[in-house]
Amino acid sequence: MKKALALIASLFFLAQFFQAQTADEILAKYFKSVGGIEKWKNLKSVKMTGNMVMAQGEFPITLYRESPNKFKIVMTIMGQEIIPQAFDGETGWMVNPFAGGSGPQKIEDSQIRALKDVSEFEDPFINYRDKGFAASFEGTGDAGGVQCQIIKLIKHQGVEGEEISSLYYFDMDQNLQILIKQPNAQMMGQEIEIYLSDYQDTGDGLIMPFVLDTHYQGQSVQKLNFTSITVNEDIPDDIFKFPGEANTGGN
């Protein structure tokens, strides 16, 4: 009986080992396809400009992101500048004159956890084990008619209230991410699907998708069409920093 249990344990260990090895092999091919993992490790900032298409219309948008955890979204709607989300590494904030606020307002503490996850700059698959993440090969599947290999990524594994599980679809021909399925905090944890396409060289050998199309319950709810992506430019800290303490979101 003991020998049988030991054999089962050994087979389980081997299955886990080969599964992790398969996930790592897929990720190695992916990073090779998008410019090489060293370039991604050395990535410090990204500025993305283009348009966001929603049911309400099409609006200019600029995204700023900087290592390790700063980001900002700027949109123009009806001639007004909107900042739906910004995070300076410590404080989350926004500017939305259509919601009755005349200036920057701090985002509520209850939303900061999700904001911190969004703000993580480095690709989650880089040194994922050191981050407390887990990646596993989940077989193959279809994404928009394209046959893919699927990797499940669990962020902050085992951390209560912070664990997030997502599925990443890598097409078998070019080894690129073409679909991400993940829960969305703004939709009460409901799953969204993000389709990634139009991969282009950003000018530094880094290959990134210029189109991100977010679907919910089978319908496109938000589509980002970027016309320019620049990397490793110096972005002033003032871009991200909360402008002041005058408006604190009703505190």
C-alpha cells in the first residue's frame, strides 16, 4: 500500500513538473516572438496614444505607464479632459468633471487593491515564481477561430483577497498572446475577454499589440486602437503624482 501511495505521489510530482515545464516553454517562445525577455526586463516606461471606442462614441486617449507601479489614463470627452484612473505608487486618483468634481479626487481605499494590481508594470510572466505567482499549461483551445495553447496564471497565489486567476491564449503559429480571460473588479468580478491584435514593433525591438478589444458576455464593450506606442522615454513624476490635498473625493 505504501509503495502504491509513493508511486501515486511520484506520478503527481512528475505531472506537475512537466506541466510547469510546458508552460515555461510556451512563455519562452512568446518572449522570443515579442523582442526577447531581456528587452522586456529592461522596459521602464510606455506611452500609448490612440482612440477608445465605446457605445458612447470614440474618444482620444493617452496611457502612461512607468516602472514599478505608476500609471495614468487621460481621455478627452466633449472637449473636457478626463482622468478615469491614475496611480502614483501610493495614491489612486481621478478627474471627472461630469461626475460633479471640479478637480482631482482620491479614489476610495476599497478600490485601491484593484488599482494596485492594474498598476503592476512588469509583465506578470517575468520571474512569476519570485512574485508568488503560479503558471500552468491548461491544454489547447480556440480563440476567434485560432487554435491556441492556454496558460493559467494565478497572481498572489494563496493570499486571501488578492488571488487573481486569468487564462492567456497563445496562438500556435506566432506564439503571441491573442486573448486574455480575467475577472474585472469594476464588473463585480465578472469575467471579461480581451482580444489582442495588430502586433507592431514599437521602434526598440519590442513587439506590442496596437489593438485591445474588451468583450463582456460576447459583446465588445471597449476597444483601444493605438496609433503610437513609445517605450523607455523619460516620463516626469508630476504626470502621475496626485496634484494636491484640496479635493479628496468627499473625505
